[in-house]
Amino acid sequence: MSGLIPQRFVEDLLDRVDLSELIGSRITLKKAGASYKACCPFHDEKTPHSM
């Protein structure tokens, strides 16, 4: 399966990186219970959606 990212690499990356911190450095995240919400950076939205 040439061209696919190995699953082990993905798992290792997720163990090392805090995705909410990474995404939050680019867009505004709002805490919603145990999750976060944000407006899509590619559309002119007014209401945040769950991530």
C-alpha cells in the first residue's frame, strides 16, 4: 500500500501532539463540555460546530 501513512506513525504523532493546542493556535476554540467547538475557517459561519 504505497503512499499511505503507517498507522504506527499516526499513533505516535497523536501521542506526542495536543491537537486542541495545535488547532487552537490557528482558530478560536470554545470549550463545550469534554469537547471543543469552532467556526470553520473556510466559511463565513457565525455558529461554532463540534470538533
